[in-house]
Amino acid sequence: MSHAENTTVLRTRGLRKEYGSEEGLVRAVNGVDLDVARGETLAVMGPSGCGKSTLLHLLGGLDQPSGGELWMDGHRLDQMGEKEFARLRRTAVGFVFQAFHLMDELTAQENVELPALLAGGSPSAARRRASELLGQFGLADRASHLPSALSRGQRQRVAIARALANEPLVVFADEPTGNLDSAATLEVLRLFDDLHSAGQTFVIVTHDERIAATADRLLTMRDGAFVDETRLTGGTTGHLGALIGLEG
Amino acid sequence: MEKAGLIERRGAAISSNGRGRKVYELTSAGQERVTEWLAEVSWPKPDLAEFHLKLTAAAGAGLADPVGIIDGQRRELLRRLRDVQRAAMAEPDHSDAGLLLEGIVLRLQADLRWLEACEANWTDRRRIS
């Protein structure tokens, strides 16, 4: 296996998803070729209905493709049996949604423990991991709260902790800041940045230019296919005067 | 423009009202200046009318692909947004600098959304023609 194959954690070739048939046929994802490197943060933008959420669901195994190849960490997902596929989905991917999707009856701690328990982990290991994540995310004192007692920003941080519970290969996020105000968005961006520095791979579908601008790579999608790719290299940060346009 | 060496006289023609008119064309220096103008980014004081004029002029005279111009602008604004966003992320909560940076982030976002609208519009025009 070459070096390039070693560092590619997610790969698609000609990935397709179609709905309906004949004249009513909708090509939601229309032949996507994608390589995501380990540790990369990839943002996908595009107008509503361009197929970006469908693509995310295919990549994360929430939906089955109509055609094409989908590889994760060297395993071909589109040809995998149902059982093996379900196991991989429980352990190899984490999801973060716009509407958080926390279980209202469970505390923050229990929500974060849930994925490890569903994957067959021991309750004590699940507890330990959840406490560690909540601590790391500045939520230790909120562990016993129900989601309804948390702010939106805190709820999304709990949801991110839950996504990381099983140390997934890739975290998929669908509009993770779509329901957040400016301050909470900043918290989420800082969190993603810390996790990115620690080597976590992210695929984020978003309308939020702030996420797009801080990703390693930005893909623009239109009518089910990628139409533009932008690599944003950092390291040019100037001082405040230059940034706010007082000079330069 | 002729004095500046950006255009030169190519000949004469009769316009539709029957009167004679002079015909000019861009010199290579003129071409260069137009290309430069098309790619200029006027942030932080964006001039929407001027940008729209650039797209129309580029398409009308076949000087450049309007969608390419939009992409170039978008890349440049995203690069700036990245710098400002990174600076904002490094600020403690409720700092004065953080508040200023948030203002810049919001303005850049607004400009990026306008570029998105321009791109959708010009992509549709291209599809129709």
C-alpha cells in the first residue's frame, strides 16, 4: 500500500444517489470522486438542494448509494453486508447535527455514554470516556443536567462529545452551527480547531462561511457534483489594524 | 486613455445615425490594466455597482469568465475571513478586539453571500444562453 493510500481515510469514486424514476428521476449525488486525508477538515458548501446533505449521509453510512464506490479506511462500504456495515457505522463514524438530536430524557453524561454502550462497551469504560470528554469540553459541571437545562451552545458541545465517544475515524457534521448564535459558534469553531490539531478528521456540510474559511479544504457543490475546490492556506494573520481594514 | 497608452485608434466607422465615429481598441497595456481591474478586490469598502459592472463588462466583451472573476473574489474574501476568524478564536470572551473582529466577520460573510448570489445568477445565465 502506498503512502497516499495510508493517509486516505475516506474515498469515493463515481458515487451516486438517485431518487424516483424515469422522468421524475432526481440525481441528488451525481458521480462524486472524493479523497479525504486522515486529519483533514473538509467543508462542503453549496445552495440548498445541491445534494450536500445526501452526500454526507452516504459517506457516513446513514443511506445506501445507488452506484459508485465508497471506501473507508481501506474497507469497501458499498459492498459490505448489513451486519458488518452496522458495526462499522457504530464505531468508525460520529455524527453532529444542526438540531443536536440529544435524547431529552437522558443527562448530558448519559447522552455521551450512549454510543459506547450501543457498540457493546463496558458501562464503566463508557462512563470514564464520557467524563473525560465533558471535562475536556468545559462541561464537567453540566454532566448531570438534562439537555433542556443547557444552552444551545452547551447542547451542541455535548453532541460533539457524543460523536467522539467511540473515537471515530471521521466525524460528519451537518450544519453544526446552523442553530447557534455568534458566541456559541465561536465555541464550536474553537472546539473543532482543538480536535483538528489533535488529528481528528472532519467532513462538514455547511452554509456558514466561518466554518468554510477555517477548514483545510472547501468544496463547492452544485446539482449533485463538485464545481470548485479551494485550499485555504493559513499563517498570514496580521495584526488587528490590518485585519479590520485600517491599513494595508 | 489614448494618452495613457491604454487604447489606440484603429479606424473609423459609420454609426447607425449616419455620423462618422472613431474606433479604438485596447493596447496590450490596456488589456493588462483591464485584466488587473477585473481581478481587483476592493474590500473593506466593496463597491457593489463596480463589481457588477466588471461582470457585465467581462461577459459582454468576452474579456473573462464572470464566474471565474467571482471565484477569484470569493477565494480572496475567504482567505481574509480565515485570518479574521482565527484572530477572533484567539481572543478571550467579551474582549474589545473580539467585538471588532466579529464585526469584520459579519461583513465578510455578507459579502461572500452576495458573491454566492452573483455566482448563481451568472451560472443560470450561462445555462440559458
